[in-house]
Amino acid sequence: MQRTQLMPRPPSPTGDRRDGHAQATATSQPASAQVLLGRYRVLQVNSQGGFGTVNVCWDARLQRRVAIKRMPLRLGSHSPSEASTMAEALAEARTSSMLQHPNIVTMFDFERDDSYSYLVMEYVDGLNLADFLARVEGGVLTFDECAHLVDSVASALAFAHENGVLHLDIKPANIMVDRTGTVKLADFGMASLASAAGYGGARGGTVGYMPPEQIAGDLVDERCDIFSLAVVVWQALTGTNPFAARTAEESLKLIERGPNPPLSHYEPELAGHVEETLLRALGPSP
């Protein structure tokens, strides 16, 4: 029977497949007794990420698990420009927190102290798409699973775009899959928040998933997110990111050349409308 949700698959004969969130945090450090913001007891500290660390915490006040992304603040004097940047980040966090949608990870709160900013989010009991793809045969989804992925993420993006919010960093690591197979898009507003925390070029997204206009630092719109989603879909169907490269400049050359080999080389059944649609979404021109 074909699956219509991203559900756990049978164990691979060549490796162990642990269930749940532990599978997505195999590199996690041991839990500690640390308490963040006087309220959140750290249960698990994930490995260092691009914008800081992600902590799985217990909210002592509301008695629930949450995920907290902690980002170091830039050091130095608090100039008016830095204060403005943090104010913009707070505005972005407020906007993102209003994106109540079943396919979007909910943002609960945004706090800061002298050293860090904290993004308090819904805890998703599952793993991200990057980890899922790394653990399934061939690193690909079935057609039904990919259709479920597209339907879920596109629904989340449509809702966000209707509310004037761009994601700007869609990639497998920012797409969560919970134990029931529900797909949730994470890290809305992270670009602005990370930029305010002092990460240079944080608005630039991730090499391999950015369209040319984002790489060049030009104005971006909803089509930027569509391009990134199309890259994720191509990767989910073929096991390969066609624009993966060491630098943004090298990735841009691959985008201008176009995906090679074509989708039909991997999946002959997808020749025609599906391949043409993806190629249009992956074109170098918005």
C-alpha cells in the first residue's frame, strides 16, 4: 500500500534506525540541569548550528516541552544602529508568532539577555527532513511522500506569503516531520533574528537552495521561497541537490546551467509535466 504521509520506514539491514526525536539528535550532548531565562530547564543541548544552539527544554511554568534556539549577541557598545536592528528582529519575531498554521512550527516567545537572544518555539517530536532522507534507502521519498511534502510546505508558504512573511531559508533541515507524519516548516524569521544577533550575511539563506537574486543580494519576493522549495523537491526525488557547491558563486553557475542530469534521468515516470514544472521553478530568472 502506498504511503501518503512521511512515516517511519522499516529498519535498514545495514544500520540502526532509532525512533523519534532522539534520531534527529544523535550528536546531542548529555542533558544538564541548566535553566534558561529562569523558567526553561534544559533537557537536551543539540550540537552547534549555523545560528547558535537548539535546546530542548521543559517549561516549568506551562509544564510542556519547547525548543529554544539560543544565539550569541554581538559584543561591543550598543549603538543606535544595533538597537534598531534588534528592534527589527523583535518585530519579525512578533510577525512570525502570528503565523498560526498546522504546517508551521509555532513561535512562542523572543527574549534576550546581555549575552544571548532566545527564540522559544514549539517542540516537534520527530526529526527534520535532512535526517529523514539520510536514513532512508537512496535518500529519496516515494512519489506519495513527496506529494505530501509539497502539499504541506506549499500550504505553509501560501499562508505566510498571504500575511506578508517570507521564509528565505527553505531547506531539508528546516522542514520537520513529527511522529504522525505531519510536516511543519520551521525557522520563520530566523534570517532577521540571526542578523540582529550579529551573524554576517545571515539574510543570505543557504548555499545550494538560494535563487540568483538572493545570492546577488537583490530584492526578493515570494518566488525566492518557491525556488528553494523546488530544490528541496528535486533533492527528495533524486537524492541529489543540483546546485550544491562550496560557494555561492559556484552554486550560481550551476543554476545558470540548469539541473544536470535531468529529472527524467533519475525517474523516467516524471518526464513531461512534472519535470517541466520543476525546471520552470528552478530557472535562473524569477
